[in-house]
Amino acid sequence: MNSAVRQDLVDQLDALGAAIDTDAFDDAAARMTAYDAALRHYIDSTAPNTPVDVLRELLKMQNAVLLHMRERQTVIGDALRQGHRQDAASRAYAETAP
């Protein structure tokens, strides 16, 4: 594999992870789409001789990014649920206050 192409794919995954870190979800979605297109182009242009070790490395990185996305989703979901509970408790208190 051309090391520049490999590094570009790695850099795109790193940038996707950074966008997730900063909750830049629109940017993350655009980066994910661009990465997918670049990866598909790479595979199409190298098939049937696409280096399996490179694909394994990229898959490992993709899985790490996916796990990170799920962790952020859990944190954000927990925060939303907590806010909803606090809102409900506040409304219930206001209804019972003299």
C-alpha cells in the first residue's frame, strides 16, 4: 500500500475521533462519510491485492472509534436522562409547594 494513502486514512480516523471528542457531531458525520468514501476507493483501486494487514489495522482503529462513539452516546444519554429527571422533580415540587 502506498504509505501516503495509508497515512491519509489513519489521519481521517484520528480527525473523526477528535470531532467526537469535542461533540462536533456535524463535522464527525462529514468526516465519517469522507473516510468511508476514501476507504472504498482504496479497496476498489487495490483489489484483489489489497493488503490484509493494512485492512486489519484500519479495522482495529475503526472499532476503537466506534467504541468511543458509543461511550460518548452513553454519556450524552445519561446527561439527558438526568436533566429530564431533574426537570420532572422540579415540576413535581412546584405543584406541591404552597
